[in-house]
Amino acid sequence: MDRIDDARYVTAALVTTCGGNRIHFGSPSPLTDATARERALDLAQARGALQEAFAERLLADPAAVRARVRDTLEQCAGAFFDAAWSGAAIRIASDLRLKHDLLKRQGLGAALASVSGAVALTPGGDRIVVDKLQDSATSARDDGVTFIPSVFGRPHLVAVHAPGWRPVVRYPVAEPGPSEQVPMEMVTLRLEALAHPVRLRLLRTLARGPHTTVELAHAWELSPPEVSRHLAVLRRAGLLTSRRHGRYVRYTLNAPDLTSLGSDLLAAVLR
């Protein structure tokens, strides 16, 4: 907040006050242009008396409003957020490591897929598609996109963009609830599947990207039937996903379920 100048801060605050990110205040600024100021006040008034009063204070003394908002955030930190952050930071750091490893080993498409099933990279690799109710588009060619993990927003995926601002996607960090806990039998099955050195080698290859049985057999100088038997064990343990492409089936590492067994194990596989 401290790094944003008054004009940009007012523009951002008015977007919310006046009705959401489909409202845009460009140049000239409502701080200096009477017509733009009147439009902002009219839009705020249409939303209610509180919004109108806030817009008036914001335009009259943006520095005072900013100071009050900042003070509120600091009080929230002392009251509850600092304590909440100590736990959230660990989960966010784990999520960051997973995303970084997926990006490095399997590419942007895999990293985006791990954000949410509603986020995908187009086959051409030049567009990110977010499956939301609203239809809209923006460009991120110059500044990119900011992805913000949240431990408080589950299950909502939020995509926000406005002219002149970097697009932002806020996504929930995965956390199995009580009804989603993995049974002990499945945990045992996974540990047994990972106990075989050949299966670990296959997983390390699959961590780099999808492979067919023949490709894996060639990479490790094994017979295709032997590879198939090991892949069947890994699939029963839920550590692989598969997709058919014509005559061939390509296998991919199920990184989230592997991560749930432990970050050290994931790091060993991804090395």
C-alpha cells in the first residue's frame, strides 16, 4: 500500500466502492478531474449511503483514508492474523515447493493444473483458460500473472483483472478434510509400492513428463511386460494417472498424492 501513489490507490479503492472490477477509472484521475469525480460519486451513491460517504472521504483526503485502512490492517495483525500466519506460512511454502517442482520438471501446463482443475494451458501454450461463470479476457504478455495461494478461501478460485493492473488468480491450497482423509490401507499400499527400487526409478522418469510403457522400458533397459507390472502396482496405489493417445497410453506422476506422503519423498523422486 505504501508504494502506490494517491491516484492509483484511489482508482483501486473506487473500483470496489463503485461496483466491482467491471468499473474502470482511467485517465484523467477522479482526484484532479471534476467529470471523473462526479461519475465516481454517482456510481458510489447508486450502491448506498455508506459507499457514497466513503467515496467522498477518499476523494477529499486519500492520505487519511489510506492511513486508516493501514492502521486497521495492523490491528488485525496483532489481533489474529500474525497467529494465523504462523500456521498458514508452512502450508503455503509447501505449496510453493510443489508448484516450483512441477514447473521445473513437467512444465507450465502441469503447474497450472495443480492450481485447480478449472485452470488450464491451451494446446498452443499461449493462453491460460480459467473456467469461471463470467466470460472475459485480458492480456498478461508484458507483466505476467500473479498466483496467490490461500488457506482461507477454499474451495473458491478467484480471478481478478482490471485495465492497468496485473491479473491475479487466488487459489485454495489443497487440504484434505475429514471426509477426504486417505485410509491407512491406501497409505500402506503406497509405501509398499515405493519400496521397490525399480518403481522409484520409473517415478523419477515420470516426474519429468508423461511416458509410455515402451519409452520407460527403453529408458531403463527393461522389458515392456516388466514395466507394465510395476506400473500396475503404482496405479493401484494412486500414484499415477494415465491418458490414451491413439494406440498408446501415457502415464504421469500424481504429484499431489505423492506429496501427501512427505516432502522429503517428493524431493527424492524429483531430484
